Amino acid sequence: MLLNNVWRNSFEKNFFLLGCFAFFSFIATTKVHAEGNFPLPENSVVYDMKQGGIQQFEVEGDLGEAYIIKVEEESHFLRAASSVSNGTYKVTKERSLQWKVSYKIDVKGNAITRAHSPSITNYLGSVRNSSLKVDNTKQATYYINMTILTLNSSVNVRAKLQNNSIIVTY
């Protein structure tokens, strides 16, 4: 009888441990790419320039508001012959049914050479002022002040080059 209880307790412990192992083995894990081990600014997304194309992110702001951030590479025919990062990229930030802002950056030799083609669509208000600037060779920012209904609002969209990526801070 004593031997039977010991075996049963041992069997239950092993079964429990095996169950825990199986459970934790099947939990989804998040992939982390640590190419350059750089800290990511708060409220930002990373566009992989090696992957290219259109990359879209659905994100939440500090107050829980939903945004769509999209970065798209303008097509150019000589991509294979040129550097991965050289080209024009369109950066867009949108708050559905309220406003949409975008601009383009030209990248050459791992530097932003130009920021251009700013665009603002405001469905619920008006734009008070806006400014698109190349802050330095690695960063461009689009500053927008608008009135939505009766409230003043600031929208800033920053694109920063870092380790074959464009980090968009929203």
C-alpha cells in the first residue's frame, strides 16, 4: 500500500511537470531582432529597409487613440544595382475619419538628403500651420498644428534612420 502511494505521488508529480513543460512550450513568443541593440523611442515603429515595400502598423497613442502608420518605398527600377537603403520613402500617419498626414524623404548613402511633398487631409477641422524639416542627416520631422472641431491639436511625425531601418515616432 505504501509503495502504491509513493508510485502514485511520483506519477502525479511527473505528470504535472510534463504538463507544465508542454504548456509553456506552446505559448507564443515574440521575436526580437537585435541587429544594433539600440533603444526604441516610446510611441515608435520600425520600418525594415532591407525588406522594403509597404509596411503598415496599427498602433495606439498615449490616450488610447488608434493610428495607422505606413511607410512605403517608392519603386525604382535599379534597386538591385543600388544600395538597399537608397531611394524615396513616403511616411504616413492617419487617424481614421479625422486626419491624414504624409511626407517623403530621400535617402542616399545612409543619410536623409531631402524631405518633401508634405500632405495634410483634415476631415474635421483646419490646419493652423505646418512645417517639414530635415533636422539632421539622420532625421526629418513634420510638425502640424490643427484645429479639430474646436480643439487645438499638434501632430508630429518623425522619421529617423538607424541600422538599415526607418524609425517613425508618432
